[in-house]
Amino acid sequence: MEFSITIETDISAERKSGLLQNLSDELSIYFKDRNKGDDIYNYVIGCICMKNQPGYEDWYKKKKSQI
């Protein structure tokens, strides 16, 4: 099974992106020889690390509660 973490950061989070890249590499090695059946071949997690700056608040809208 292939595993990866995609990373998108701004300049203020660049130092932390190395930690996430190391985590992605280690998990990729861990999952490489593991088989989760024919249904799962790739597993990708997206990670966006940004300092809260004006203009980014519209990237993600809050989801309505389903209660």
C-alpha cells in the first residue's frame, strides 16, 4: 500500500514542514509492505499549514451542523 502526506505551507510554517515530511516518509515505509486488501492501494492525507492571515478565511467555509 502506498501512503503519503501532501504538504502546503506558507513561509512562517516552513520549519514545521520538515517534521511533516519526516512523518510522511516514516509512514510510507511502515505501510509499504502492508496489504489492506484490494480496495485500498493508495492513502493520501492533505495538510495545509498557514499562519492565520487576512485573505485565507475564505478558503474553507464552516459546515452546517447536522443536529
